[in-house]
Amino acid sequence: MINKKGNILTENIIFIILNLVFLSILIIFLFSKMGAAAVLEEKYAKQIALILDSAEPVMIISINMEDAIKIANKENRDLNNIISIQDNVVKVQLREKGGYSYSFFNDIDPSIYLNRSSIKEYIIFIDYN
Amino acid sequence: MILKNKKADKIISVYWFAILFIVAAAIAYMVISFYGEPYDIREAEAYALTNKVAGCLSEVGYLKEGVLNEDFRENFMEKCKLNFEVEDVYNWREHGQYYVEINFYDFSTNQSISSIKKDNEALKPDCGLKGKTFPVCLERSFYILDKEKNQYQINILSIVRKTEKNVQ
């Protein structure tokens, strides 16, 4: 009788542990997909391109990129080089191999730099041209 | 009796795991298809382009002086600070990814006065076709006066293609 009770308890514990492991794997998978470098590169390249499309000269725009900066730090990227704007194409590169670029149509002269006081946001300055 | 129950429990737990795996597979499929799909921002781009053009044609609520002149039509891109150069991928540079068409009408007679057409006009026939792979078209019109109180209707058609980076 005691043995039977013991078996039932062990089986239940194994069942619960397996369920927990299973759910944990699922949650880790979800978060890894949500915060993937490729997804963030695309998201921020397009977001910055849209901001620049609507921007006017002498505007100063601040953009919070805390999640992207975390990934760039993990990948040992220089934070000054993760966003580049050449001609009218924005490129966001959080990894050594990779990166995402997107063009904007507004003929402006933007410059982008890391906000040294917060280290989680970038400042976009639209120069007068 | 206890033995029977135990067997039933085991069958239920196998069944339970099968359900769990089916649910997990469904969630994984949904997540991969959601995050694998690019963000489609072409409509937002078309709105921004239309706003930019409309803002360029008007000044403090009136039609900007010289907008109907030949010089403005010829130098529209520089005057409105537009640059339709795109990244060098998917052969985009050879086939423009934007198109803007502006038509000016006399508001009282509805007669066409002038029009401006820029970049890839070949995108225009695709407007009105349903499907994600077609370019996004946005048509807006507004009424405006010039400083001599002449009335105009301006129609702006903005088209953004960039299909490969916005639709899978």
C-alpha cells in the first residue's frame, strides 16, 4: 500500500516537472523570437526611416533603443556604429554578420549619435540644408 | 480497481502530452510566421509622402506662389526636397520604387490646369489591384485658394512599391 502511494506521487512529480520543462522551453522560444537581433534590426531601420520621412530641418529626435543596445553589447559591437545613414539609406547592424537597411525619401541631412547621458537612446539631428 | 485507474491515468497523461505538443507546434508556427514576416510600412510611407507633397504645395494655408509654373514642375524634386533613390537591392535602382502624381484642377470648371509626375509611372496600373504583392497607392485631394482667391482642387497620388522588403 505504501509503495503504491509512493509510485503515484513520483509519477505525478515527473509529470509536473515535464510540463514545467515543456512550458519553459516554449516561453524561451517565444522570447528568443521576439527579441531576435534580425527582428530588431528591421524594426529600428524602418522606424528611423519613417521618422526621417516626416522630419524637418533643425529637428532633434530622440529614439529609445534599449533592447537593441543590449544585443549590440552582447555581440561586442561599437555602439557608435550600430546605426549609419548614408545618402538616404538607414542601416541598423547589431551583429557582425547581418544588418538591415531601408531607404527614406525625404532629402534631408540627418546625423545620429548615442545619447551619452542615458546610454539607451539615440539622438537624430536634422541639419539645415 | 486501483490498477484500472492507474492505466487510465497513464493513457490520460500520454494524451495530455500529445495535446501539449500540438499546442506547442501551433504556437511555434504562429510565432515563426508572425516574426518571420517583415513589417509592412508602405502605407505609412505613402501617407508621409502625401503629407510632404501637400505641405510643399501650400504656404500658410494658401497655394504657394509659382507652384503652377514650369520651373516648379521641372524642379519639383529639389523644391519639395524629395529624393527617390533607394538601396541597391532586388534591382530596385533600375525600376523606381516610388511614384507621385499631382493634378491641379480649376475648382469652378473642374478643368485640368497642370500636372506633375515623378519617378516610376509603370507602378500606376497596379493601383486598385487587390493583393499584398502589389504597390500601395494612396490618393488624396484637397481644396485650396491662391492669394488672388482663385480656387483649386489638388489631387495627389502617392505610390510606394518596395514589395520585397515589406511582404513575404
